[in-house]
Amino acid sequence: MDKAESWLEKTLQYRFENAELFQQALTHRSATNYNNERLEFLGDAVLDFVVSEAVYVARPGASEGDLSKLRASLVRDESLAELAAELGLGEHLILGSGEKKSGGHRRESILADALEAIFGAVFLDRGFAAAKQVIDGVFEQRYINLPDAEEL
């Protein structure tokens, strides 16, 4: 787990107080029943809220529909998987043997879910402010390059 913890500190500038939460966030259901699905559920909600606020602030004149499109473009599975791959998250996933053999560390749904699980784990570990800081750090470049809603 030391390699994964080093990756987390370097990439997301975060260190867990409860390392078990981080391990659970990295664990796919193919590996064990103690997996990241519940953390993913929580992380999805926290992510939606944080990104909604960022988009709301970034586009003060945008309509609700445009804000929804912008948020959706940032939090959809394809976008999250791309971001997780860029961060190198796949290298640290804990997968069952079948998923390992079939390249699960590159599968979009697994990458997206694991990233959301990390956000959920950070929320449980140190609260909303810490989760917001991690999410905003991960999405910073995407916030800067936010397209116009008409382009989506």
C-alpha cells in the first residue's frame, strides 16, 4: 500500500488519517466483499455538489439547463475514467484475478467508480472541506478549460 499512498500524496496532495478507507476505495468488488461500491455512492454525491458549485461560480449568467450540461460533461463516466487514467489510478487498483487478466485497471467504469470512491473516502476521512479541496485540485484544469454549454 506504500506505493499507492505515495501516489496519492504526490498526485492528489492528500494523506488519509484512516488508511483503511483508502484501501477500500481502491478495492473493486471482484477482489472482495469489502469493496469500494458504497464509497463510490457517497463520492458521486459529493462530486456532483462540488462540481455544481464550481460550474455555478464559473458561469454566473448561465441558465439551469446550461449548468446541468456543463456539470454532466465533467462528471460523466467517460470524463471521470479519462481523468483517473491521466492520474495513473489504474496502477493502484485492487482487482480480483479475472479483472486483472481482462485489463480491469483500464476499464472505464472501474476507473470512474474508483475515482468517485476516493472522493467519498476523503469525505469520510476528513470531511467536506477536504473532499472539496481534493476534487477542485483534480478538476482545476477542466474548470479552466470549461467549454461553452452550446459546444456540448
